[in-house]
Amino acid sequence: MSEASDLFALLGQSADTGAVQAIERLVADGADHQLCRINPLAFAARNGLDEEQGIAAFLHGSRIGIFDMAWNVLCPGCGGVLDSNASLKTVQREQYACSLCADSYAPTLDEMVDVTFTVSPRLRRIGAHTPDQLPLGEYYRQMYWGSGVDLPEENYNAVIDEFIIDHVELAPGEKGVLSVQLPEEFIIVFEPVTHSAQFIDVKGEATRERQALSLIYDRDHAHSQATEMRPGPLRIALENRSDSRVLPSVCIAGGSLHELLGRRRPFLTAKRLLSNQTFRDLYRTDTLDVDQRLQITSLTFLFTDLRGSTELYERVGDLVAFDLVKAHFRVLHEIVAAEAGAVVKTIGDAVMATFPTPDRAVAAALRMREAMRDLNESNGREDLLLKIGVHEGPCIVVTLNERQDYFGQTVNIASRVQGLATAQSIFATGAVVNDARTATLLRDRALQPESHDVSLRGIERMVQVYAIP
């Protein structure tokens, strides 16, 4: 058997069969650009796969060497990749600047960091493995834009030609000239390798006199200031002082470019991946540096605890109680993973889990409550009484005790809300219940939450908490 066959056989032992077959077809027959920075959510949609099974297959594939996983810092404006990292550990800057959008952004993990997968060169060589040899259009498609920009498969080059007037390729140390006729439009001379942009506001009366512009490319020149020119001939003198090839292109910042950049699709965010159970199991100690602090603007936390667990050990004995508690942990882990969440840690008989959205946490909570009822019925007595609390909000993700953990007021409130819960009850804050997807979930199940304003220890303001009957 070939190495590829061996690797896919190994992948088939840990991932969904349908997902493995679809990935194997892609690696064998896909175009180069389809194997670079693969968006697992788009891949799952194209192949009729469950998203979570697709994500798990790519994670297992990356772990055994089929793919190289990348954490890409994206510009929320244009969707461009501002920085690409083999590990989240190297996302260290407080701000990332986009010269094309002339703005800077703090790297939150919600929508600014996407996780993609590129086929390993050991299985198949593609153009992205030698980006200095990619033509301009393919460099934009495979290297500049992130996986959230929904680029057209058909007539891609024709779409690019609609807004690029001219371009040139310059090797390190090389000089060149571009002679263009400026239309009465807003023009950007953009260089995607060094992320450099020069804005030209073209307006006024047309001229026949040739205008001139000089641009130098290195790692220190951003060219982000705008200059005014008149419609007419322009000579651009270009010099590449960087250590890599550059691809300056003269672009019209008009309807065609804005329409292309407005085509967006869901992508695998770092936030979602950090709350994925398969990822936590495979990359438990290889996510963040010890001193690294990264922000998430919205994450949902679920806390559970067994009521009266001390009395349980006294009532049924250590061995029986331990088996019951172990069975309860196993069921909770399965439910959390099935609802796209991840167990962060267990504390005694309690569980702390995260979910990318409030509705998935509430769905998990409802399933947990039913599962505990089923376990109790099978045992013939009410031994497992689960208390559940759910809250959503901002937090920071850190490494503590060699594993990924979360801190912040959102975590504190979620824990306190669980402490309010009584046996077999689910308490959730207004931030959770008022989420549109959660409201739909509860309405579909004919559940009407009951509101209470409560005081939580250590929280100055009153908190609106709902009991889900």
C-alpha cells in the first residue's frame, strides 16, 4: 500500500467513514486551490456531511499528517489573511493592521481567527507549497483571502480582471514600471505579499500630462496614505527591497471589488474549535503559551453539579456511588460533544463545559436532564440529581495547569447561576434565554422559562435568571 492509502486507512479508524471518503476523493482529484486552506464547514456542506463529523475528520487527519493546520488572523473588513500561524501560540500581537482597509484590529477569537487545513506535501504537492511561483490571481485566492470569502469557482479570473487594471511581478531587488490610464475612480495600488497599499483618489479634470508615483516595497513601508490625482496617464516606478517576490497591482475600489469581498460564508473560528471536544482531546496541552491571554467576545458556559453526592456515597456505598457518578460523567461528556461543545474540566462531581452558541448549551442541558431521569429510572431510585447553570458573555482563554481554561466575570456568573439551581433544574441568564436561536428551541419544545432577578455572590448588579421548567 502507498503512504496515502496507509494514512487514510488510519484516519478511517477514528473518523466518520463518509467524511474520510470525501476527503480522500478531494486529495486525489481536487484542484490545487481546493486543497489549500480548506474550510471544513464549506467542505461538509458540499458533501452533505455533518459539520462536527467533518471537523473531527480534519482534526484527526492533521494529527496523523494528512493536513497542515493553520490559525489565520483575518481582517474583518476585506477577509484578508493578516497573519498565518501553525499554532495559536504565535498569535501574540495586541493589534493586527490591514493596509487594504487602513485599520487595525485586536485579534479576538470569535470572527478574526479562522482555522484551515492544507494538504501535506508528503501526500500531494500543490501550488500553495511554493507561493512565490503562484500567478497573481491564484496568490490572492490561495494565500491572501481567508476561507470566509466565498470566491467563485467559475470565471474566477474574469472576476479578478474586472477590478485589476494592471500588475507586475518583481523579484527581490528588482525594479519595474507600470504605465496606466487612471479612470475617475478610487484606486488602490495593492501589494498582497507585504500587505502594502497606496490609495489614489482620482478626481477633477482629466489631464494628458503624465503623472508620476514612486513606491518602494519592504517590510517597513505601508503606503497607507491617500494622494489625489487627476484622470489620465500615470507612471508608477516600483522597487522591491524585500526578501521575497512582490505582486503590486493597480485596483479599482469599485462595485466589482466590493461585491467580491461581500461574498462571505461561515468558517471554522478559533472560538468554535477551542470548544470542540475532539480538538481538546487531541491537542490538550498544545494550544496556548503559559503567559498568553486571548479574548473571546462571546462564549457560552455550562456548569453542572450533583446534588447530595456526599449523601449518595453514604446511602449506597462507595463502589456503587462511584459507578453511578462515573456513568453520569460519561453521559455528560457524550452529550456535550454531540452539541458541538467541549468539557473544560471536572471538579469533584461537577462539570464545566463550553459551547460556541447559547442554543447548543441549552440543548445540551435539556438532554442532560432527560439522561439523568433515564439513569435514575434504570436504577429504580432518584440517586442522580443534576443542577445546571448556563451563561453567555466575553472571557479570556488561558493555559492553566497545562490545559486550556477560561477566566472572567462570565465564568464567575455561570458558576454562581448553577449554584442557584435546585435538583433537576436548569437555570440560565437572560443573555442565554433571549438569544434568538435559544428562544426558537424553547418555543419548539413548548417550554416557557420563568424569570427571576437575583443577587449573586461577588456580583454588584442584579442578574436576570430564568428557570427552564
